[in-house]
Amino acid sequence: MLILKRRQDFLRLKAGRRWSARAFVLQAAPQPTEDGATPDAAPPRFGFTVSDHAIASVAPDGRKKGGAAKRNRARRRLKEAVRLRGAHSARPGHDYVIVGRRDALNQDFSELLADMEMAFHKVHEASHASKRPGASSGDASAKRSPKGSGIHGRQ
């Protein structure tokens, strides 16, 4: 399994397709081509990110608990799920980022595996009308009225 490590790759994938599950968000995008190389021949690459904000809990005294130990455990569980389910579902010539959520710590591992397999299937589904699930097709900005145009708006 090839691992993404450069920030530039993570930022590029933010604009790609995504699928949200209870324990993670899967982001996907085709690998950039270099000098006419065919990206379909390249093996898939994976990146993992789990933020302290997503994992740590706050104790009654207001201090964060969990930090690095929980973050690393969540990352290890997600990596193992990708190794077992995602690696064979991933398409050659694509990059993937798995963004961990708090439920990555506690979700039953068999459910995590099922979610991982479903996410890889859904992120490549041809019937997606948009890049993000739940987003309506069409230009959302065209449907919104400009700020201050309502009866209570500023003039």
C-alpha cells in the first residue's frame, strides 16, 4: 500500500469526490499525470488523517483527554480496514484520503469494514450528480438570493 505524505496531495483531494460514513470520510481523485504517463497503470495511493479535534473528548474540568494515543489508535484501525477491504476496491490511477472521525475508535470493526467497502464503491459510482453526496445538482449559488435582498435585509 502506497502512502500519501505531502500536504499538496491532501489539499488536491479535498476538491475530489467524497463519501461520508459514520467513522470516516473518504476523498478520492485521479492521480495527476506526468509527462504523458497513463494514470490508470499507477497503483492506488492512500493518505490518512485523524485530527486531535475529531478524536479528543473534553473532561468535566475543561481539559482535553485522549490526544495522541486515541488519534493513533483510530488511524491504525482505519489503515487496517483499508488494507483488508479498500485496497482491492480502490481503482488504479487514483489517490484516496481517509479522514477519521471519533466513531473510528468505537465502531464495531466488522461495521467499519462494511462501511469502507461501501465508501469505495460509492465514491466511484457513475450516477453521482455532484462531487459530494447530499448536494443537489445544479448551481447552488444561483438558487440563493443575494444577502440583504429579503424583506428583513439591509438596504
